[in-house]
Amino acid sequence: MKVLVDADACPVKDIIEEIASKWGLPVIMLADTSHILSSEYSEVVLVSKAPDAVDFALINRTSCGDIVVTQDYGVAAMALAKGAKAIHPGGKIYTDDNIDIMLMERDIAKKCRKAGERIGGHTKKRTAEDNARFATVFEQICRNSLEGK
């Protein structure tokens, strides 16, 4: 079992490494070559800047039982299909019960934007509470995974 991170824009890389190291879980951080990424703990994998290159590299390395951290609903869906667990950096756990509606909402929003409609407001700045929520949920996933739950 390992933790795979879609690290291009991941705001919780340090939290992931801290918790994963506590549980003895290896971490693979994947990013494209336009990012500068280094780690004392994680294996860093840099891939081409081609569209979706990081996504495909991550999924190709994902196995049943792994934990995937991603903001991308499509990556989360593919991880779930492979029997992995998936979590958003905001702390939301992706499941077979919620991923379809999330993908549908993403598709609807994309169609609205394409039609010129403005969707949503400004992205809120990440807070300490956001980080604490992610840490709590990620720790729970790590514990449950190691206990076979």
C-alpha cells in the first residue's frame, strides 16, 4: 500500500508526508516538469507537461488498496475503479456513492462555462481549519487502510 499524490497544485503535501511517515506509508508525488518539487520523504516523479500526463502516470502506478490524493474528479473515479481510496485535499472522501454526481456536476459546469455563463464565485483562501480537516480525514484513511477496513 502506498500514497499517490497529484502534486501539481496540491496544498497539503507536507501534511501528507507527516502523516504517511508516522504510519510508515510510502508516498509518491507526481507533477509535471513545469513544477519544482523535492522531498526528503517522498519519491518524486516528474512527467511531461502534456495534457493529463500526471493523471495517467498516477493511475498507472495505482493499485488496489492504495490511497490517492487529488483535486481531479476524473482521477478519483479511475482510482476508485482500481480499488484505491481517494481523498480531496479539502478532506472530502471520494466514494462510489458520490463520484458520479460530482462528475455530472463538473460536466454541467463545464457546459455552462462554454455557453458563457459565469459559475460560482471566487475561490476562498485556504485556512488552518481546511488543513486540520484534511489531516484528520487523511489520518483516518491511513489507519483504516492499515487495519484492513
